[in-house]
Amino acid sequence: MEQAALIVPVVWLAVLSPGADFAMVSRNSCLYGRQAGLAVSTGIAIACWFHVAYAILGIALIERTFPHAFGLIRMLGAAYLIYMGVSMVLRRRAAEPDAAGPPATFSARGVVTGLLTNGLNPKTSIFVISIYSQALGPDAPLRQQIAWGLFISLSHLAWFALVSSYLSKPGVRAFVLRRQILFNRAIGVVLMLFGTMLLYVNQPGGML
């Protein structure tokens, strides 16, 4: 009970805090509709298991076997966010859906977007590692570790499904679609800033 009282608030605070996941879900929900946002949300929830897997397997073991693994993940994550940000800033209005057109459907492309955004996100990596190393500890039963992994994944899915449902409402979507270029550029700049920050903290003098 004490363990749950500690882990549950920490998980939800981490899930609710703004970041690249929120930016990507927001953009797809507003521009393409609820199903597109849910596809990205599903990819994010699945990607959580990537972080949970290496937390369960043991950080020390992975670092001994692949000493540069986490540094590489952070670099790839930074590069991906910068690439997506630049793409959004440069994207023209003609490439976006018409406000009068039907919303996009649930697609594998949206799921992959969510997988890459969260799977390469050091914020989620550090958060999951902290939960498993500090709150759970290495001696926690495997069944318990998997159960908390499921809670983390479903928490992400539940929150971003709510975000998708709200931001894809006709009024909200119409408002954003009338300002597609500005919206794309704002989200793009946010993603580029996240990516640039990740590149900085991966330098020898950085924070991570």
C-alpha cells in the first residue's frame, strides 16, 4: 500500500507533464482527428514497454554489454525530435487536411510516430529507471514489476486518449485548422527546442 501511494502520484505527475509526447498527440488530434490522436497514443503506450523492459532486465547489465546504448538512444531521440520539428516548420498548408474533410482513420503510421516519439524519449527513460530502481528496487518480484509496467503504459494511454478526445472536438479542430501553419510552426519549434536540449545534455559538460 505504501509503495502504491508513492508510485501512483509520481507516474501520473510524469504522464501529465508537458513534453514531446503531448506535443505530438496534440498536433495529430487537432489536425487529423481523434483516431489519429489515438493511434499516436497507442504507440506511446506500447513504447513504454521498451523502457520497462530494460529497467526489469537491469541497467547495469545493459551498460556492461552495450556501454553506449543509452547515450545512443538519447542522441537518436534528439535527432528525431529536431527532424520532426523542422519538418513541421517547413510544411505548407496544402499538405494538411481540409477543415471540411473527414478526419483521418486509426493508422499504423500514427502508431509508429508514437513509438518513436516515446521510445526515443530520455524523459520517459529516466522516469521509468527511477521508478524501478528507487521505488520498486531490484528485489521486487517479476510479476510486480510487470504489473507496474502495465500501469505505466495504461496511464499514458488513458491520459493521451483524453487529450485526443478533447483536442479533436469539431470546434477545437476547426479553430486549429484555420491556423494550420502557425500551429505547425509552434509545435515544430517546441520539438526542436526539446531536441536541442537533449543534444546539449548529452555533451560531456551536460546534465545527463
